[in-house]
Amino acid sequence: MEPAIFRPEPMGLRARLLDIRIEDRISYNADTNTVFLNYAGMHVRTEEDLRRIKDAVDQSLAPLGRRAHSIVNYDSFVADPDILDRYADLVKYVEERCYLNVSTLLDQRLPSLTLGAELRKRRLSSHVFETGREARRHLEET
């Protein structure tokens, strides 16, 4: 049974029911060898969420047999504080294993600011942009 049922704080049922499945957030463009990860509005809460993200990325990219360019949209992304460190470790794993380079769309307002600090601390997602146009232009220049 879901432990959140027994907690006094709100369950966040609306977000849980309306959240986009991770498998539907990943797309690949073979012409540009670019994977797009739409993490906009995503909320990472648990180890299970981390496992689902890792599995979905591995299953999407392993068949390529090569590394790809990556654009990740983190607009309104949230990772709970107790999982943020492990999420950043997962980002490191994926970046080192799967990507040629990464363009990150990161809203500079909170709560994304915490994620941005974690990524910079680990020297990940070094190309951070505020718009998709900026990210695509960067890929065209590399």
C-alpha cells in the first residue's frame, strides 16, 4: 500500500496522476544524432523514480550503439531534497555513458536553481541555456 496515504501532508495526487511517463519524455532524432529529454514539470521523489529514469534512458539509447548529442529541458523540474544528490549521480552516469555533449535548458528561478548548483558542482551539463533556440544553436556550432 502507498505509504503517502498515511502521512499528514498532501499526497500530491494531481501531480502523480497527470505526470508524463518517462518513456514518453525521451525522443531521438537520427538525422542530427540528438536525444531530447523533456523533463519539464517532472518531479523526482523516490529511488523507484531514479530506477525508471535510468531504465528508460538505457533502453532508448543502448540500441543506438553510439553516443548522441543531448538536449534536456528542466523547466519547472523538481527533485526532492533527499533524492537530489542521487539524481545528480544518475545524471553523471548518463552523461558519461551516453552523450557526446549536453545542452541543458534550465529555468534560472527556483527550484531549478538547486539542481543547477548540483550539476555545476559535479561539472555536468556544462552548457546551460534558458531557451531551446539557444540549445539548438549550440549543437549546430559543435
